[in-house]
Amino acid sequence: MTSSSTETTPSTASTPSTRRTRRRGPVRRRHVALALVLLAAASFGSLFVGVTELTPAGLLSGDERQLTVLWESRLPRLLAILLAGSALSVAGLVMMSLTRNRFVTPSTAGTAESASLGVLVATVFFGAEAVGVKMAVATVFALLGTGIFLALLRKLTFADIIVVPLVGIMFGGVISALTTFFAYRADLLQTLAAWTSGEFSGVLKGRYELLWLTAAAAVLTYLFADRFTLAGLGRDFAVNLGVHYDRVVTTGLVLISVITAVVVVSVGNIPFLGLVVPNLVTLMLGDNLRRVLPVTALAGAFFVLCCDVVGRTVRHPYEIPVETIAGVVGGALFVYLVLRARRRAA
């Protein structure tokens, strides 16, 4: 989304700054091809990073131990990284469009924190059930938390677009505090931390397949991309073009909640991913949702993959969680984006 889409009124949709962003050029096949090449090269290299020795020569020679490590650990971990990174980036892009604010994403609207609360509730009341039950409960809580945040915004009026994500961060902080309190009372702090800490060291074959649901949700998001774009222009504008605004927004929020809940249940929360990646991609390639969505997905996967490789190598043979690396890098990029938006608004 461009900076114009973050304003609080639809009349800003054709400001000069937006036209400048749109003239930066459409997303061509070469952009997607370049992103695919970079991601493929990084993915191949990441397979050989880790404590257990794994080499191309060993795989080609048919070393049984290395083949087992590849199929049982390295490849599932890579797929989990790619699925989680691409899906969360897509969810952030859609949420930016629907709220018309480039700083409102699942990580700044209380969505991820609400999903974590859902995981706690599911653990307390449905601890013996399958992982799918925890995912369903987390999805419901993520949807409710996002709905409460949007309802809160309708009651308040802000002149500064930066205030909106700050309200979301505070809202998420309140939910996170409640989650921590009840987890402490139920003696589930360590369990909750294990569920919600964003890291991939525990990903093995048979423990990541739930993430394929995020791929399905991302495909549905692409199919609804044009409707999400129109809904992002405002209720009146969308209705005049024949779009059922409430239905489209609800669909978008459900897809965002499913993606966030599945990622939190499977690998934990990855902060700032859905914020910085869509912002950087749209700043470079424009704000056409359908055109930039594939590049956003690939860029998100590449970002998480880089964070994971850094986490595996900086203190080898120990690992730093992806959540920590993404928090540091994403936080710095978030500050840059905020300062950039303030300079453009000045």
C-alpha cells in the first residue's frame, strides 16, 4: 500500500504521493523471477546449515544418516519457514489494505496476542485434544481480538496515522498481560512460551503439516485481492462499485485470523514480519494488491529464512530464536518506516 492508503479519508486515494508511488512501475515477471531465484538459492544453502553435518557430496553418495537428517529435519524446517514467512506477509498486506493504514498488521492490532490467548484457553480446557482443536480456538480468539480492535478504532478519531498502530500495540499488550497472568495462575507459563515463541528448531516431519493451511489461505487471499483493494478504498467507494463491503472485510479478517492462528500454533509468533515486508515491497513496486502479493509472499519467506540462518550461525552450535532476530531487525525497520512517514507528512 502507498502512503495515501493510510489516510483516514478516501479522498486521499489519488494524492500526488500515491501517483508517484504508482509510477515506480508495475510488478513484472522479472521481479517475481528474481525473487524466486534469490529464494531458491537461499533455501538450498540453508539446508546445509546446522549442527549435524550435511553436505551435497554426502547426499549424492547416498549417506543414509545425512539423507535421514535431510528428510526428517532440514526439509520440513525449510518448508515451515517458507510457509510461515510468506503467509504472515500476505496477511499483513491484506490487513494494511482493509484498514487503510500501512502500520496496522496482525502484530500491531492484537491479532497475534489474541491467538496466543486462544492457545492458552485451548490448552486449559482442551489439553487432551488434537492440535487442530487448538488451532480452531486460536483462530476464533484471533478473529474476536481483531474485531474488538477495529470496533475500538471506530469509536475514536485520530489525526495521525502513527497513533493507530500504537493503540493496537497497547491493546495487544493488555491481551498479552492477561494471557501471562492466567498462564501463571494455571502454572502454564513454560507451556505457553513453548507454544508461542517463534522458532523452528523443533520442526520435524509430522509436526509442521498444519502450515499447509496457510498456503491455502494465501491462495484464497490472492483470489480475493481485487475485492480487498476496493474495500480498502472505503465503504462508500466499494459499495458504489458493487462490492459487498461487510462481506469482503469479514472474509479478509477470517483469512488473516486463520493464518495468524495456524502460524502461532505451529511455530509461534514472528514479530514485525507482516509489517515491514509488505511496506518495503509496496514502497518499491506500488500498491496494486494482486500484482505485489506474490512478491510480498516471496519476500516474507526470504526474510524469515535469513533470520533463521542468522540465528543458527551467530552462536553455533546453539540457536537464537527467529523471534529474537526478527524482532531486532523488524523493530529497526519499523522505526525507519515511522520516521519516513512522519517526514512525508510534514
